[in-house]
Amino acid sequence: MNRHTSTSARATTRRASARAWHTWVRSLVVMGASTGIAACATPSTLAVSPAGVPAFSDEMLSPEFWIRRAPAPDDVLLDSSQVAEKRLRASGPEGGLVDLKRIPAALTREQVTGWVDDAQRTPIQAVIDEQGQPVTAATLDALRRNAATEHIPDTSAARYGLSVRRTHLRSLPSDRQFFAAEDQRDYESLQAGVLFPGEPVVIAHHSADQRWLLVMTTQGPAWVRSGDIAEGTADAVFAYVEKAPGRVVTGDQVRTVFTPEAPAVSELELDMGTALPRAEVAPDEPINGASSYASWPVQLPVRQQDGTLAFGNALLRRTADTAPGYLPVTRANILRQAFKFLGERYGWGHQFNARDCSGLTSEVYRSMGLHLPPNSGLQGKSAALNHRLFTEQDSHAERVRALEQAQVGDLVVVPGHVLMIIGHVNGEPYVIQDVPYAVFKDPATRQLRKTKLNQVSVTPLLPLYATDTTLYVDAMTSLVHVTRP
């Protein structure tokens, strides 16, 4: 298999996983209120909290509740060399991420056209627009024409860049928003992911209106706004990416210090796991009009007026939630990091300045130096991670036994969704997940009940349904042991 075929297959797998997710969401949306659904399995006997979540109490919303239950919570599960090895494997064969340094320096028309095609395979149908009006074939054709595939040359030199701010990846070169239905506006059709400041890309093509670049990212191909990418040499781009982290963002999101002297690095949003090299400045040297003695000086890519890459210094307040390097991989750290997202609204493809189910799991582990693939399906089978796969041959009892033995930080993958194990109460596994609904059998009515969550939530696992007929445990395709060497 040639390199382009490999990246194309990876993108196809990513879209297939997203389609599975969309099928799962639609199944939840159409399930209806609890009074309209017949019983279909042995009902749970777990009490339902006033919030509409079974077997739940408010004390479970504290990471310390789970840390007290975790075995050896401060033991280091992976040392720094094992973490580095897993990062390498994530970009290797079947790891789920794209190694941009292996993209050929000369791109063919076939390759670039393939990336355009892969990028636009959105799992969410474009039915209505922002105003609720039908999306016509002519509208979509106009956006595809903006991709300007007829102007892709037979061969072109690969160009390189760094993202200079948090910016969305798009399936087509457009800011237009489309949705599958009026009641599914949380899931936008063209949203394909996110780039954080300092992430590398290979630039392959530009749109007809010059406002968009077709790029290959570590997640796969997508369109990104031209103004959010600074173009430099391959040496400059990869040298920056490979610098040792000076500060790693360990909060859900922090911002650089406001500075009118350098707007390009002022109040930049930095999500969990973003690693920035230290700015080499003297202790008494001001940065952008302010002393660095009460802050951490860091280096960031900036885009010059001609679009080329430069680097600027910025400050992170010492009180901001950051660390001098990646956090140790411990059960306590996994729990504390995951709970920093508790209550954050669900954001498909990192919409709403938030993240989705696989974004939650990815960013928790990224703060510890581990790189996970961008979607649940790839997380469930990445060659960089240890996992147990499940098929129709595995019984309900076998699945439950596996979950009873699951460890803090293990990932439960079902078609289109991923959940993280946080511990057990009376032998029952509990998870943290970024999820639209909790669907379970109400012990009083013996009917399915649907509680809208639409946020990062703590729930039991065994009572929850993935569809109106199938429990999560029976839909489980993979149990991923992220922290095993």
C-alpha cells in the first residue's frame, strides 16, 4: 500500500467511525420520552437521582471520591520512555495518526484530489442551513467548486505550516453551517475537528476564493482558514514541534496574558495538553510590555502579514493551570484531569469552544504526553494502545466480567462513542463521558427513560443503553487499556 493509499484508508476509517457515531446519536434522538418506549430487557434496580441519572450521588462529582477508591492512585503507570514510545507508535502503522514527516515532498494531483475527496466525506447529512432553510444541491455544488480541484497541478511541492490559534477543521472550504435536522443543531455537518496553536500541517492546495487551505494534519485531510496558518520551511515547522515543552496546559483551557503590544499572542486560547516551548529570555527582560517574573515565558508561532511563519514570545500567568512538562501517568492524575471538563457542554468536532467524547479522552491523555487518535473507532483499535476486542461471540457475562476488572483510565468503545472508566462502586463500573443523553430502564416504570445531559457527565455504565434495545455493555467493541506498557 503506498503512502497516499494509507492516509486515504485512515481517513475512510475515521469517517466510518463518525458515521457510526451519528447513527448512535440519531437513535437517541428518535427514542422519544420514557412513556412511549416498551421494556426490552431486565430492568435495572438502581435508584434514580433527582437529576435523572441512575445510581448517582453528588459526591461522585468530585475526583477525590474516585481517587480514594483507586488502587495505588499515585503509582506511575508508564515512565517517560514508555510514553515516548507510545507517541511514536501512534503515528506508525495502524496507530491512527498521520506522520507528517513521511508525506512526500512532491505531491501528485491524484494525492491532493484524494485528500479533497476524503475531507468532504462528512457523516452528518446537510439538510437545513443556519436559518432552517433546505440545503439545495446547488448550494453544495457551489462549495465544492470553491475547492478548485480543476486547478490542482499534476505535481506540486508540499508546503508546511503551523496553526497560530485554535481553529476549526472543515469538510469543505466554507464557514456555512448545515444540520441534519432542526433538533440536531449540536452536530454541524461540515465540522471536521480542530487544530490547536502550534500544530503542524502539510499545505497541499488553496480554495478558489483564497480564504481556505487544504491541509494534511496528524488527524487527516481537511480545510482550514488561510489566516490561521503560518507557512514556513519544513525544518522550521518540525523543529518547533520537536522542542521540549516548557509549559504544558493542564487545565481545561487557559489563555495567554493580554498584551496590546503583540495582538497575535494576546489572550490565545490553549486547550489541555497543548505543549509550548519556553521562551529564552533573561529574567529581567520584559515581554510585550510586562515583566516575566510572575509569569511563564513561552514561544508561539505567529503569522506575518505575508503569511509566513515567525515566532513570538508570550506570557502564561503562574497561577494558570499549567505544568513544567507532561504530567506523570497516574490514576490520580487521570481522574483529576478528566474531572476538569465536568459539566462542559458537548461540542461535536470541538464546536462551542468545547470537545466531544473522543476529544475528552484525547486531551486528558495528551496532558500526560500520550497521543490518541481523533475518534472513538480509531481509539478502539489503535496499534499504539493495548485493547481487548469484543465480537458477537462474547456473551453478556463475559463483557461484564471484563468491565469488573477494568482499571481507572481504561476506555470503553461502542460504535460511535467512547467512555472512560473512573472506578467501581459495589463492583459496578462508573464512567466519565461526553454524551448527549443517559438512557436507562426506569426501575419504577420498567420503561426506558432518556435524560438529556449534553455535557461531560459521570454515570454508571451497566444500566445505560446505547440504543433502545442494546445496553452499552453489549454494544462494546473494545476495552482499551491505555496505561498498559
